[in-house]
Amino acid sequence: MPDVRLASPQGKWILLTTVLGSSMALLDSTVVNVALPAIGRDLDADLAALQWTVNAYMLTLAGLILLGGSLGDRYGRRKVFVVGVVWFAAASLLCGLAPNAGVLVAARALQGVGGALLTPGSLALIQASFHPDDRGRAVGLWSGFGGVGAAVGPFVGGWLVDGPGWRWVFLLNVPLALVCAPIAVRHVPESDGGTSRSSGAESGGGRADHGRFDVLGAVLGALALALVTYALIEARSGSLLVAVTAIAGVAAGVAFVAVEKRRPDPMMPLGIFASRQFTAVNLVTLCVYGAFGGFFFLGAVQLQVVVGYSALQAGTALLPTTVLMLLFSARSGALADRIGPRIPLTVGPLLCAAGMLLMLRVGPDASYLADILPALLVLGTGMVALVAPLTATVLGSVDASRAGLASGINNAAARAAGLIAVAALPLVTGMGEEAYRSPTAFDNAFGRAMTVCAGVLVLGSVVAFATVRSLPPGCRRPECRTYGAVLSPPLEGERTRGRLS
């Protein structure tokens, strides 16, 4: 049984290194959006290259995050976490030194691989290291400090873009890793699947007790996402290659389902979707986080290209949504515990949709206090209302032994939804390759995009109202009560009676 106490020096070191590691991944999922116009100008990149700058990272992260958790179970959570931190830092260095958009996109894909290794590992290390009496508080501090990192990310990113330049958005990860990795090696105890009763398949990694990994499933899942994303981004060309890629992406998706159905140790056991509630809440997740991904990708560009904000002003302007989540997500979860998840998951997306429709007022002469801030406050209120109940419903809709797997699937679904939204929205709204260089063209397309996002959120609300029901008494509740990330729900691990299950 883990016995590190939170108040001990070792406990504080463990908390520090896990917060630093998870913050690296959280920062990169938010600050890059603020840097996109500067990246485009400096590298003379078109809109497709900017889409890939965001999506290359999301693609490998979403496709491999379940496998990343399994590798930690098999080879040692600390070891895989440290490898992820070092990998992430090396890829970040390559991003910062990229001479052109192609190298930057490739480096971003490598960053996502590192993120898939360190993101599940940071929480797993806390759960595997701390004494049961301290674990809840440690997880709360980890999620709270991580949320603070997510909140200051756009601000720091904007300051770096306007100051030393966009490359420092990535280079900043290198000194963070130089602090994080040595602390982990020195102070974090090693733990692996042998210290736990769970198999990798249960904890979200595609490994059964015999130690095999569902590499084929991971490759097919990532390939399907990659091919579909390519087809959506490049669809403007209307070429035969795009059509073939789209068909191949669908075929890879079908093959992924077939492989997962037949393997004895699948990365994503399809039987978990036998729970109607679990399936329904993941449909809601796809709608909600698809809209969020599209909004935060386009919103930061809208504020700079159309409104005329600097990168720092744009990053600061977007802070209210994260701040609201940090302040009130725990209270929202407590309210959902009392009234059930159906109302929050119905009302929350509607509030978010209203916030995005209010963004239609954000144009060349927009006032922050009169136009931008009200939209963000309504959007943030909707996010507060739905994120904690969504996580609770995911966990409560499956057996407690599969809570980690359920959370991992839900997190991956959210990231995949954002990936598809970033790829599809410019196509759906008629945004040309050079639209971000033209305030008028981008503003017109942004308005159409916000309408589409609002419609998707309303669809998510309807699905929630029609399908989500009260959770059974005594079901698993989230450990992460405070959360500030806006592009994915919190990851939860296995926990039973104070130990990893």
C-alpha cells in the first residue's frame, strides 16, 4: 500500500513534479491558439498549415493516450512519465527551432506522443504514491494547480508572442522539463502494474494481465483520425487524393472497431458501450468539446485579426472562461450530486450555445466590456455547469473497476472531437486558405462558425435531456473536483477503498 504523506518533503516533491508535468501538456493545448497568427506570418503559412499546427498534436495525443496509460502500468509509471517529459521537451525544442511549417507540424505530432505518455502518468503517480488518507487532497491540489496553469497559459503565451516571439511558447517547456524530470527520478517512488490489481485494459491502456499491448488498435485508431482529418483540411482542393484518403479513413475506422471487437486485450473494449448512459454521455462529449475546440481555435484568431488585439490582449481576454471553471467547478459538481446530472448537462450546453451566439457581436469595433466579456461569461457559466456533471456521469455509468477506462475513453473522445472540429469548421464555413490574413473574410466565416458551434451544442443538450438519467447510489464519484482545462474533461484513474484497483 502506498504510504507517502502529503505533508512530508517527499509528498511535496511528488506533487510539484506531477503538476509541472501535467501543466506542460495543458499549456500547449491552449497557448498555441494565441500564437497562430504570428506563426502564420513568420513562416508564411496558409490556414491549412495552422490547422495542422493544432491538429498534429491533438491527433497523436488522442490516438495514443489510452496506450500511454498502459505503458506506465507495464514498465513503471515513473519511468514512462519521465520518458514522456523528456520526449515532450525534445519535441518542444524542435517546434521552437522549426524553419518552416512542415517541420513544425511534424514536431507537434511528436509533442503529442510525449503528451500521451506524461498526461495519464501524472495522475497515476499521485494515486500510486500517496497514503489513502491523503490521496483525495493530493488529487485536489494537483487538479487545482493544473487548472491555474491552464488559466495563465493564454496570458503567458500572448506575452511571449508579443515579446521574445512565438517560438518561446514551445521553448518554455525545456526549462520546465529540466526541473520536472530530475525531481521525478529522485523523489517519486516507482510503481507499475505489479503494485496494482488492475490490468491495463481496465485502467485504459489496452493491456491484459499477460502484458500484451493493443498496438494494432492504437495504430488503426490514430490512422483513422489522421486520414479523416487530412481529408477535411484538404477537401477544398477537391482532388482524387482527398476522396481516396476519406475512404481510407473510414475503412481504418471500421478496421479499428473490428480489431477491438475480436482482440482478447483491446485498447477500447467495445463491451463498455453496452451501458446506454455511457454511450449517451460520450455523444454529449463529442458535441460539447467539438464546439469548444472550434471556438478556442478560431476565437483567439478572431480577436487578433478582426478586433485588432495583440496576442497578449487576446490571451488575457479569454481568461474568464477558465477562471470561472477554477472557481466554481467543484460547487457545480456538488450541485449535480444533489439534483442529478440531467439538468446540468441539458442547461450547460444551452448556455454555451448562447455564449457563442453572443460572439457574433464581436467584430472590428467590438468593445471588450460590452461585447466580448458578456459572451465569455455566459460561455464560461455553461462550461461550469456541465464539465463536472459530465465526468461524474461517465464514472457512474460503468462498473467501478472500469472507471479509469471510462475516463480515458471520454478524454480521448473529447480530444478527437476538437480535432475534427478544427479540421471541419473552416471547410463548412467556406474559410479560404488565406482568410486569416483578411479581417473581413475571417469575420464573415467566424460568424458562420459560431452559429454551427451553437447548433452542435444544442444537439448535445437535446441528447442529454433525452438520454441521461440519475446516477445509481454509491457509484464512483470524481476525484478531480477543481478543473480549469477547457479542451478536455479531467482524467480519472482507478480507485477502490483507498488503493489502486
